[in-house]
Amino acid sequence: MRRSATAVMAALLMSAMPMTANTYELSVTVTLNGSSEPVSNAVVSVDSARQAAPVSAEIYQKDRAFHPQVLVVPVGSSVDFPNRDNTQHHVYSFSPAKTFNIELYADRPAAPIVFDKAGIVELGCNIHDHMQGFVVVTDTTAVRQTDASGQVTLSIDPQTTDSGENTVTLEIWHPRLPDSTRPVTREIERGREPAMVTLNLEPEPAAEGSLDRLQQRFREL
């Protein structure tokens, strides 16, 4: 059975628990630039010498959308793309971290996709242009997504940056960044937790319109 996004994140969190007395808890709050509005579902990470073991996960399609829209997995993980709609989908990615093409299908593809390189992988559907999803492939155990309050806590090693012993370099990614192909970095000072960082984000995309004629052809297949 494929693991849910919640199970995957739980596995990542377990692998990110402190393994030595030198690890410490780093609390971060992410807000929208120019306001106090919290930013939820931002992926926050810090480099780590340890790497989580690969997992098996899935992103399913339902109501002509990817679920979850953002999946965080360790390098080497395999992801299945079951289709739970009554219309066919054609899932692809042109991202450098993983290029693949699952041609028009219903039900479940023949094999999962293995994500063997760290980076941001943007997903699309060649039939439904509004569909967008992301796989964030990470090579660190210190990674989590912010909650509804924009908050996250990471268990990290003290030797995490090349900019000095008293600073930590965060990588923060969100699907509405102006350049969603890569994370942004923020330098924070140790000992001043919770750290407060802000992001510039694009507005929420417009809601999906009605199906066009091409999409209607693939209904009930």
C-alpha cells in the first residue's frame, strides 16, 4: 500500500529527531512580507549530514487536481500517481530535478516514478492546464512544512552553515514564490528563536473554470 502524505511527513520527522546531544530545536515563523499573515505549507529546511531513507508515496488525481499539491520526500523515493477521476490524465514534468512523462491514462500507471535527485519538481497535466503540483525532493532530515500559524520546528545539527558558527541558513520554498523552481535562503542568528522570516508570494491562482470541449472528450473513460 502506498503511504499517504501524512505518513511520509511523519517518517521524515522521525528521521529528523535528534541523534546526538549537540542537536537543538529551531523554531521558525514564516509570514507574508508587509503583513503579519502567516504562510502555511512553506517547506523549511536546513542542511544536514544525515539523510532520510527513501519512502514509497503517492500523489493522486481527484476533481482534476493533485492531492497533495505539495509532497516532500527524501532522495530516492518512489511516487505513484493513481487517477481517481472519471477523466483521463497525462502527468508530466520538465523540471531538471526529474523529467518524466506518463501518457494519457486512467486508474494507475504501470510503475511509480523514482525521484533520485534533490530539487523542486513541478507537475502538470497535458489535458488539464490548470492542474499544478510539486514534489520537493530533499537530501536533509531537517525539513518540515509550516502549519496554519506559519510555524515550524526543526531538529538540526549545530554545524549547518558555512557563514559562521552563530548563524543558520534556512532554505524556504512555497508554490507561490515568484520563482517556484527554487527555494529562497534566509540567514538567522542562533539563540534568537523563534526566528521570524518573511516571503514575497504571488496571489492565489484563479479558480478553475468549466471544462472545455477537449476535456469533455475524456470524461467517463
